[in-house]
Amino acid sequence: MLPPEINTLAQQLWNYHHMQHDLVKADCILALGSHDLRVADRAAELYLQGWAPLVIMSGGLGNLTQNMWTESEADKFARIAIENGVPADAILVENKSTNTGENILFTQQLLQQKGLDLHSFIVVQKPYMERRSYATFKKHWPGKHLLVTSPQIDLVDYPTDDIPMERVINIMVGDLQRVRFYPGKGFQIYQDIPADIWAAYEQLIALGFDKHLMKD
């Protein structure tokens, strides 16, 4: 159990990383691959609820999954979606990308190859990566209508044996740093970070949650 102070600070970052978008119907559900298979379940759930007629699973093997799996994230996600009841012919697979920027670039290329001109997307991602995914998508595909969602899980229930709470907090701290500095590198659009959120970030770093910070 972590001290209450850390849990409170972590909850502030968790809340900030969520975009709080309301679902509207779209042309496509775009699930961004990762080690968290609950993202695939969420994408399947949205399809089965009728929010979009097409699902794209995007992801090769990234920093975490390259040491965990031999099957690509997208192929694993597609299999899970089919097991959940999504028809195979409603799924497209992009299984080469290794980061969020490539998810978008390679999905653009896939849609061009298929002759599809889609205008609206529901992006599905891990809960603590909603904001970064939104900012990255808007930078690299600015003309599209976008909303972001994630598995509907509270912070207290999110950790697993593979990703304990300490690791979740380290990742959230690192992701907030990237929200702040990636726009200057041309990777994302600017996102306002309220002073209390940045203060929580700095306190968590002081408490030792610095394992996912950028090296430069």
C-alpha cells in the first residue's frame, strides 16, 4: 500500500490525463496497441454498441511488448476483438508501428492503400495515455474529428501483476513531462497543464517517481 499522499497526487495526474470526451458516432474506432489487452476489449465493446462500423488495430511490438510477446499488438488485439464478437471483416490491422506517431502514420498509409477516406475517429488507448494520444493525433492528422476513450477503470483498480501501481505512477509522471515538452519537438500539439497538476508532478518526482522521465 502506498501512502495516502502519493495516492492523492497520482489521482490528480490520472484525472488530468483523461480527456473526458463524450462518445459520438464516428467512421472508425482506432485502437492503439500496447501491453494492456483491456484496450482491445474496449474497442470491441464500442463496435458492438454501434459507435462505428470499422475497427483498426494499430501496433507492432513496442518497448514493453517486444520483450513479452512474439505476436504483434495489433494481431493480438484483433484476435481478442473477434473473440468478443466483432466480425473479422470489420477489422483492419496495422502491425508495424512502434510508437504513437507511427500508429497514426502507418494507419494513414493503410487507409490510403484501402482507398478509404475516413473523417472521424474514436481513438482507444490506455487511460493514462488519453491526453498524449489526443495531442499526437491532432499534430499529425489535424483535419480529422477525434475523440479519445479508454477502458472504463478507476486508478485504484487499474494496476495488474504486470504493471503495479508504482509503475503506473512512474509512467503517468513521464507522460506528463512529455505533454509539456513534446510540442517543442514537433511531436504533439500544445496542451495546457494547470499549476496544481504540475505541482503534483514535481512532488511525485521528489518522492522518487522518476523512472519514466525523458533522458534529454
